[in-house]
Amino acid sequence: QVQLVESGGGLVQPGGSLRLSCAASGSIVSIGAMGWYRRGPGKQRELVATIITDKSTNYADSVKGRFTISRDNAKNMVYLQMNSLKPEDTAVYYCNAGIYTRDRWTNNWGQGTQVTVSS
């Protein structure tokens, strides 16, 4: 069984920064793509950023130039550095990872961490 646990959310003023972390644990053989998604108030869940390798990343247009995704394969972790935050970035942020366990690939989600951008 695999578990993803996010941390780092909180309340920040517009223009501020936060760094989200996500740790994967459990019966992990290999981790493929990792990513961050978010669900704002009254909105559907949307892609924020994904990473396969440091040179293979993808960002939503709304966060390009402000957010940076990275991963530490040795620690089974993925990070999201969020700068120049805006009120519209307010959402629950979810970590996602494709993980090969004992005999198959599984799609895994964390429980989410709240990010609130407000003055």
C-alpha cells in the first residue's frame, strides 16, 4: 500500500510565497510522473504542474513563471514552490504520483493541503 502526504499549506498574503511538499511512502518499487493539482472554491480539480524528470515539466498557463515543481527521487518527494501568489490561487492542493508497487502501476492521491491567499 502506498501513501502520499502533503504539507506546507497555509494562509499567505497576495504576493507572498509558499512551498508545498509531498512525501510518498509504502511499498514503492518505482515512481513515475508526479504532480500537483488543485480545487478552488466552487471549481473542478485542475492540473497545476507535473514532473517526470527535472527537464520534463509541465505547468498550467495560470502558474507559469510563478510556480516551480521539483522532485527528490532519493527521498520519494515532490515539491511545489509557489511565488507571487494571487487570491485566485486559493485552493486545496493535491499531490499525485504514478507508483509501481509489487506488481503493478497505481495512481495515487494525497489528502490535500489548503492554501489560502488573502490580505
